[in-house]
Amino acid sequence: MDFKKQGQTISFKVIILLILSGVFCSSCLKEPDYKSELSIRFSSDTLSFDTVFTTLGSTTLYIKIFNTSNEGIVLENLYLAGGSNSHFRLNLNGQTGRSFKNLQINSKDSIYLFCEVTIQPNDPLEISPFVILDSVIVENSGGTKTLILEAYGQNANYFPAKSHQRQVSGFDLEGATLVWNDPKPYVVYGVVFLDNGVLQIEAGTKIHFFGGLASYKNAEGGTVFYQDGRLIIGSNASIKVNGTQDNRVLITGARLEPIFQDLPGQWSGIALDKYSKGNTFKFADIRNSLQGLSMDSLSECEISNCVFSHQSFSGINALSAKLELNNCLFFDQGQQSISFQNGGQLQVAYTTFANFGNDESSVFVSNLYCADPPFCLDIRSNSLQAAFTNCIITGSNEDEFWMVRDELKLVPFNLSLVNCLFRSKELLSQRNYPDFITTYTEACILYQKTDSLFRKIEENDFRLDSLSVAENKAKPLSLLQLDLLGFPRDPVSPDLGCFEFEK
């Protein structure tokens, strides 16, 4: 049989040979060789779902995964780190899931990875936190690559804006009062400086600082690192926190998962600039920061019924400031609960300092200040007036109260502890202040480690034990008749510290 094409005749045998030749040649072709030791590249290191939902919302973003090599690559595992509990879902090649295996990408090729998040912003914070984080993990023999996923869940007031993370924002309030009283939480980004006005925080308000390590280039071109998430009250401004017994104010970090509840250092802290006056904190919980409150020289503040906890450094750090503390609790500080240096005026009553878990003193007072540690060639001094009444000052260190005074007596050092319980040993030694008890204390208890004191230290329960040595040892103060929890104090023989024993 012959076939004719354009005047040419091709024999049937020739066609059969061509077909067979093609079959044999195709059988010689190798399957593409996909290797697992090669690396990949993402089109972005982060997928950020920056929409703030006010109702149930869902959105989808994508990235490309590139194979830039000249050979095929196999990705042995690709999965969401959050697993089945993740808010996110993935889609690859039309398949939806949270994990995939043995994905192949041809040489010089790429694949699309789609990611979807669904958020109910009005759910409780444990379900819809402010910032929802997860990651996509890609594994093969070439290593592990991580793609960060972040979305904003809870319906909140983001101040100044989410885009201000790792930025410094200054606001001139022009003599006005900025009121925060929204039932929705406030999430603060970056370093915020307020001046020429008042920040007023009403009862029940929840404020969350989005912290983290940040950096900037100084004038010499060097990199300076700092902790993000900070509120600075300027010299001509003040902050007024107006919590109540039944409706406290919360000031903490933005991560609310259980593992972050007791974690310090999540945000920087609150700072009062020099000369700032009229500052008040009432019924507030300040926690999870580097420092709770920093007070610069000649700033003034009154604090009552507040709890400072889970700070990396001090609960309060003050230089030449004026501070009044009543009915407050300090615990889980990495250094001092309160550090009051370079003099100033300090008045403390019915306050519990429970500084367990570190080697620093709970309370430190001095009329001196080393401005160039660790050399201390630049020593500054200022008059100190400090009075502690009905306080508990203890912790895991042998010396939970410590002081340094100007031995040349160039500036005054006036200190008194009246009806207080404190723990000291080395402070009282011959080489330090052997006259401490007779000179600076009145009707105080030198705490012994075997004395019963608190209910459950390991659970941060610093209410008094039924056999506590702090019971009935306080001096009645007419202006402070209720304890931190609102229980009435015994009018004749109240208890030391912020808690009256619950009979």
C-alpha cells in the first residue's frame, strides 16, 4: 500500500519503521529527576492580612514558591505550624488543606500557594486575639524555609495605626484631653509620645502594646536596638488612669495566648518625662513589660490599688521623682520591684513587695545615682525623703531592702520604715549599715524565712496565710480603710501589706 503526499510516494513499510523508531526512542527518555536537596525561594517572607474586620470576614492572599535551579525539586513536607487549630487554610494545585507532601516543581518554574484566613472579630480574645500569627513550614533535604502568616483578628482601636509598628509617633494634644473609654480594646503600636495635654483612661479600658525588638541607625551609622511598644508622657502632659474596684484598667502586651500570660518583656513600658505632673493610676494592672513605669527627674505620680507584675526589670524606676504608692502589689520583677534613685520624695503605705525568683533587692532607695555604669565616675546626688508605712518587703533574696546613702552627707537622706515587715541581712552588717534598725525603723518585723506569710507564693497568691506574721501588725491609717480587694481593714489592728486577712 502506498500513500501519496505532495507528489511523493511513501511506502507502508517505511511508515511502520518510523513509528517503531519513535516508540523505541521515547522509551529511552528519562523521567524528570526531582531532587530534594535543592533550596527554594518565596516571593515574600510574610503574608500579612492587614484588614481589620468589623464583622465575620474572610480573605485570600498568595505567594509564589520558586525553583531557581536547573533541576526539578521535590518538597517533602509543606504544612501549617498551627495544624488543625490554625485560623489559616492553604490551597495548592486546587487542593485545600493544612499539610501537603512530595510537591514537585520543575526546573526554573514556580507554583502558587494560596492562603485564606477567616476571622470572627467579636469572638472572645482567646479565639480571636488582636494579632493572629502562624507560619508555613517547607521541609526537604535542602533545609527548612518558613513563611510568616499574620492577620488582625479582634475588633479593636489600633493607635496610632498598625503601620506605626517600629516607628516613633509624637502628638501635640494642644491642651485637650484624649479620652480612652471604648469598650473595644486599644492596641498601641510603636513608641508614642504625648505632650501638651492629658491622656485620660476610663474604668474598664484594656490597653495592649504591640512590642518587639526594633532598631534604627544613629548619626554615626551604627545600629541601635530598642524594645518597641512604649508610651511617653511629655513634660507638659499627664496620664490619668481612672479604674475602679469593680472595673479595673488593664495595661499589658498584645499577645494573649496562655503561654504569654506570665511572660515579661513583651513591650517596653510607660515613661513620665521630666517635670510631668498630675499623673495618677487607680485600680490598674500593669504587666508583661520591660519596666512598668519609668519616672524622670521632677516628675510626679500618685498610684493606688494597682498591681505591677511580670516585668523584666523594675516595676517602677524613678530618678529624683515624687511618688505616692498606696495599696499596691508588686511581684515577678526581674530586678527591683521599685528602684528610687538620686533622691526625690517617696511615700508608700499598705503595699506588698514580693520579689521572688531573682537575686536583686525588692526595694532600693538612694540619694545617689551612677550616671555612667559600671565605672561610676559621674556620681550625682539629690535630697531623699522616703517613708514606708505598713508595708511587706520580701522575696527570695536575703536582702530585699537595700539602700545607698551619701556618706559625706552632702545631701539629706531621710528614710523611715514604720510598722513594716522586711527581709535584710547583709544590709545590717558592720561594713554596711549596722545602725539601720535603730536609725531608720519603728515597730518593724525583721522577717525570717521560716515565718508564715503568704498563702501560695508559687501561684502568685500573696494574700495572707492564716498564720501569717503580718496579721494585726499595721498602724491604722484613716485614709486607707479598704485593702486592694476592697475588704475593710480592722480599725484597731489592721494587717500589713495590700491584703487584709479574710477571716
